[in-house]
Amino acid sequence: MNSSINLHEYIGEKKDKMVNSIPNLSDIKRAHQRISKYIIHTPIITSNSINEMTGAEIFFKCENFQKVGAFKMRGAINAILSHRPEERVNGFATHSSGNHAQAVALASKIANSKAYIVMPNNAPEVKKNAVKEYGAEIIFCEPNEKSRQETCDRVIADTGAIFIPPFNDYKVIAGQATAAKELIEDTPDLDVVMTPVGGGGLSAGTALIVKYIMPNTEVILAEPKNADDAYRSFKSGQLKTVKNPNTIADGLKVSLGEKNFGIIKEHVKDILLVSEDEIINAMRIIWERMKIIIEPSCAVPLAAVIKNKKRFNGKRIGIIITGGNVDLGNLPF
């Protein structure tokens, strides 16, 4: 056993590896303990003008201030550190053009391991450079899901690296749940907790921890109308997919994961849809009123609150701001 890991951590890791099931409260607490010294306990910010505008009291959990600029660091570092040092020798691999790529790259560096990141050849230069700065090796592929998966499978076969999924994984879900855990511990008596929904890692993790700690609090998700697979899945009870959605919320273009959907359909109250104009308006409001940089995906929950003011009037609402990695030269306003 590595001398840098104490007995409590080692037993926790062994227990994690024996159970590949929906994380319970102990799993999430253990994940939070495991990752706490490698992440930022991000602040919660309020805005009087936004409260007046919506008729609600909103508490924004600012994961745009997280390492790599997004909540994705939580799930990636938890999944990677769940593997014992001797299991990390061949490194870790994933396919992503966004925040998950950077998170796996940095988490692998922290774990003293190698990262292999498959990225589409048209990924923004700023994202390529960020992944390189964390010491990862980038392998380029064609910009489609088939090429991403095939290239990543080949990398894993060649290197023996362990695949870290972006969302459809219980260790990733447990790590993402720690953002909402901090939110509800720091801001008690919330009526509603909201996140945007894409692949569903954050949404599923949020739904679980709210159920465990504040079961009377509603979890409501928000999604672009142009990428509404989670909404259709939730309403039909059957997992649906989305293909090449046209939305400014680039972090929400992926289809909902199977493991994530299983949790969401059991523990989420509702999923609300918003238009592209409503997303852009909400994004601008946060930039102007709160003076912080957020990605378009982050604005989706606030857009849903503004669109459904009567439903949320007088409510105490926690919203997770998911990230702040945005191309400042290509803003929609």
C-alpha cells in the first residue's frame, strides 16, 4: 500500500471498487473527502437585482471559479483517485473537446499519471492549449461521435489506459454531487436546486445528494429547447438521444447518459425548456448584474426561472453555475 494513502482512504477505495452502483450518501461523502484538497470550495453569490427581477431569492454556486474553470474537475479527480497508485501506471484516457478534457488532464497530473485526450481536429485552440499545459497527450480525430469513440478505443488498446467517461459513470456522478453538497450545506432551507442538463453527471449527482440531505427540496433541471433529449426522455420514461443539436449552450449538446437517466427519472421533479434567445438574455443578465464570466450553458437555469416567474415566485433557489470557459472573442451580445 502506498505510504501516502492512509488506512481510512485505502479501505474507502477498496469499498468503492467493490460497488459499481448508484452512489449512496456515504459514497458521496467519501468522494468529497477524497477530492477536497484538490478542488476549490467555490463561493455562493447573490444578486439583489436578479432577485427583484425574478421574484425569487437565488443563490448561485460559482463553479466557474473551480479548477479548470468548471465543475467537471470534481468528477474527473474522484474517478481517477478512486484507482490505487499501482493501477494508474498506464494512465487515463477520454474523448472530449471541452471542460472534461481539461479536467482529466489536470486530475491525471495530480495523480502522477499520464493522460491521453482524444479531441476533434476542429476544437478551439484555447482548449487544445489548456489540455497541453496540463501535460496531456492530445490525439486528434474527426469531429463526430463515431470517430471520437473509435480513436479513444484505439488509444486504450495501445496504451492500456483507463477510460474516464465524461458523465455516464457512478464515480464521476459521485464527484459531481459534491458541488450540490457544498451548496446545500452552505445555504440551508432551499426550496429548489437547479442545474442545466446535458450528459447528466451533475444533474444526477445533484438529484442524489438533495434526496439524501434535503429530501423536501425539489430538483428541477433546465435544458435548451434545441437539445431536448433529457426533456423527452423524462416525459416519456424512455431514454432518447439528440443528434447534431443547434444550440449556443455547447456544453449541453451531448445526449443524456443511461446511468444518469436512471437517477434523474426517479429523483428529479421536472425539466424545463428554454429558447436560444432566452439563454442569451439570461447569460447577459448574469454578466451585467453579477460581473462574472459564465458559459452559455450556465445561463439555462436562470432563463427557466425568468420564463416561469409565477412558478418560482417567493422561492429560495440554488443554481449551480457550471463553468466559465467561454471564447471572449465570440460573445452572443
